[in-house]
Amino acid sequence: MKLLRDDTGRLHIDTPLMAESLMDKRLLEATATESTFRALPNLNVIKLGGQSIIDRGRQAVLPLLEEIVAARAEHDLLVTTGGGTRSRHVYAIALDLDMPTGVLAKLGSSISEQNALMLSILLAPHGGIKIGHDDLVKLPAYMALGSIPVMHAMPPYGLWEQPPDRGRIPPHRTDSGVFLTAEVVGARRCILVKDEKGLFTGDPKKDPDTDFIDEIEVTELLSLDLDDLPVERAMLRALMTARSVREVFVINGLEPDNLTRALAGENPGTRIYRAS
């Protein structure tokens, strides 16, 4: 880029964006790249599900934290937290009071943050530290110190959450938040820790004969238009256009060593990937 002086003597920055509409389709297409700068390419971003893991208490949480502490010796980790049952409860109250989607998103974020606080305290003897969204730029320092940062996974749309296609539940919840976090820092791996093996063609809790999906391309998964999914559709749509993170793993955190295996590059659950 260079500076240009116009007839009045004023200086302007000579860029392709100068005096252009940022809605122009050709201009937008010209900004596309296959990849972007990855600030933390060795980082593994992990989400512990709220209802599936944290709400189960010590029996589910403590063994996973032991795995995380052991894994930190070999891997850079960012732990994030879902909201769980309490977020569903506050959503129900807010819906009954006719609150808009943005208010529900703000309320859900506070529940996710409560879970991050509890996990960071449990991890404190091993370098656990609670961080907020604004602290994301400090991750390189935390990694250098050997810390285990813990952040709530609800993305900071808050009151500005867009209305969903159906109903009023915020479409960008904690699955979307952890994926967008992984994408913006160019993380190595994004792992969703839940209480099922991974994806199925139906709900295995209701239909034991449903088929397991060990890996699937994201557009194919969306085209199946399944009635229910254990992951957010907004996260899947983000994966379709991501530049750095090309796959997401969904694993059962109630089975020992699954998280360790996923961090080592194995697929102990379901791999959702972007083909191109």
C-alpha cells in the first residue's frame, strides 16, 4: 500500500478498498483466501459440555480434569465450558416472560461463565486460570507459562445475537463459540466433549437401533436435515466457510482416555470435516 495525494493536497491510502462499497460482490470475492494467519497453530481447543459433563458433577468432571492436567505436559490447551441444564432453565423463564433472543443469549453466557469459574478453581493447583473473551490475545503468554486457561464458550454476541430461523433460542451457543475461538487463533484441533460416542442418525437415548456416524463431511451432514443433532447447526455452517479449522471431533468424555486419544490425533468418536 502507498499514499496518494489528491488535488486538494490531502493524503489517502491507496488500497483496493478505497472509495469502494463493502457490499460489492466482486470486491468481496477479491478478498477471499484459502488460508489466513494462524496465531496459535499448536493450540487444542476443548469444550466440556454443560449438561453432558459438568452437570454430572465430580464423577464425570474430575476424571476429565485429570486427563487435561496430564495432557498439558505435551499439548497447548484452552478449555471452554458449556452452559447445561441451568442455561435451559433460564431460557425457559425468559421465554415465558417474552424476552427476545438477544436477552436469552446474554443470560446463557452468564451460566457458561459460572461453569468456567468452577473448572478454573479445580484446575488452579495445576495452573488453571479463568479468562474472558478479551483475554484471548494473552493466550501465547499463558501457554509459555504452562497455564491451563479456562474460558466460557458462549460467543460474545450477547444482546446483538441474530434472531434464529425458528423460535427464539440463540442459534450461536457454546458449540459455535468454541469453534469460532479455534478458528480465530488458527488452532490445531477443536474437540467437543459430550456424553455420547459422537453423531448418530437418530437419538441413541431414544432409539438404540440408530446408526453411528464415525466421520462425515459437513455439507453432507447438513443435507441429511436430521430432526435433532448433538451439535449446533450454526457451528456446522461456520465450519463450511472456515479458513483454518477444517475438522471438529465429537467424543464421549465419560469413557476414559477418549480425550487423550483425540489430542493424540485419533478419532475416538465422530469427525466432522470440511472437504474443500
